[in-house]
Amino acid sequence: MAEETVHALRGVSVTVDQGEFCSIIGPSGSGKSTLMDILGCLSRPTSGKYLLDGDDVSKLPDKRLAEVRNKKIGFVFQAYHLLARATALKNVELPLIYAGAGKRERRKMAEEALDRVGLADRMGHRSNQLSGGQKQRVAIARALVTNPSLILADEPTGNLDSRSGEEILEILETLYQQGNTLILVTHDNKVANRTNRIIQIFDGLVDSDMVNTPTDSTVAGAPVLSDIS
Ligand SMILES: Nc1ncnc2c1ncn2[C@@H]1O[C@H](COP(=O)(O)OP(=O)(O)O)[C@@H](O)[C@H]1O
Ligand SMILES: [Mg+2]
């Protein structure tokens, strides 16, 4: 910032194993977004290393970094970031178009991904015809369609009512149970409590890093395990 150097992160050291479901929490300005940008290969650390799948990606030029991002990272944003006038199917096909997949193959893969998030009956809808929860499900389908190494979600339930938010959390839990690696940023402790590890960032440093036993949904009327048996 002009003359002044801002240290958004000041020596964060974490290792996330394949198949983990972890959350990053911390107050505003603590460095969460900066850390997510680095994890998502949207920016590089000015010092230090970022190993993704064992490869140091912290010094790659932009074009290579973009390729890594397309191949290995799936993003889910708070505000969905879909193409409003494109169909759900087209939105999910997009990363496959960038990856150079053939027309028939990418159609099939996008259909499968939308089916996995329960939107088989909405594939032809334009995204601006969908509810918030449905939009976020399209965004999750888009994130997982390339079978990425890492799915990053930045406040994925932040714009949703509690019931749609619960649906999204259940989908993320299912993806975790299927072996995907997920990292989400949230300021909501209830959301963080659904993950298996909570990394707390404060002032650009890891303040605490704890294994967590996920708690059940707290949404009124939602089934809890004891109700089902
Ligand atoms: N491009 C930038 N230029 C200057 N300061 C920045 C920039 N990006 C982030 N910061 C600062 O770095 C710190 C961490 O920011 P950020 O990662 O956005 O935090 P969080 O997402 O936890 O709110 C803040 O003090 C913020 O003001
Ligand atoms: Mg932020």
C-alpha cells in the first residue's frame, strides 16, 4: 500500500492432508482471503512455499498457475459467481471448456456433476431462474466437475437462508465422505463446527489448529441422527 508494506500473512505454516474437511476462521482482516487466494493459486506468496500435490506452485508464472488452478482447484464463492444467462449445464461445462474437453464428454460430465448435487431436473434452467440454494448447488457441481485435488469454499452459506445453507453443508459433507479434500472459510462457528479441523487465523498467523468432532445440524426441524434410527 503506497510506501507502507502490509503483511497480510506473516508466516502461516499448515499442512492439509488429502481427504480432510477443514475450516479457516478468524476476524475480519486476519488474512483469511489472502490465504485462500494462495491456496487457490489466485496469487503467490511473496516469500515461503506452497506445495500442492507435492509440487511447489509458489513461483509458477501466471499461465502455468492458471493451468494448475483449472486442473486442481474447485472454487465455491459466497455470491455463486455463475453466468446469469447461461444454463446450469453450460455453467458447469465451463471449466471443462477451458480444459479442452470434447463436446460430448463435457456434456456427460456436467450432467453427472449436476446429478450429484440433486439438480438433474434443472440442467436446462438459466442460472438467474434458480433459487440461491440451487445456484450454490450449480456452483458446487462446477467446482467438482473437473475432479479437483482441492475444493475451496469461501463463506459458501453466507448468502443463504438456514435451510438452503443446511442443504449446502450436507452436500459438502457428502463430498468429504466420498474422499474429496475441502477447505472452507467462514466466520460462522456453527459452520466451522461441521468440519473435522478448525484453523483459526489471527493477525496473519495461525492462532490455533484443532481437530474437531463435527456437531449435527442445528436447524429447527432438520432430522438429527437420533431421529432417524
Ligand atoms: N491488496 C492489498 N493491499 C493492501 N493491504 C491488503 C491487501 N489485501 C489485503 N490487505 C490487508 O491484509 C490484511 C488481511 O486481509 P484479508 O486476507 O482480506 O483478511 P480477511 O479475509 O481475513 O478479512 C488486512 O489487514 C487487509 O487490509
Ligand atoms: Mg476476507
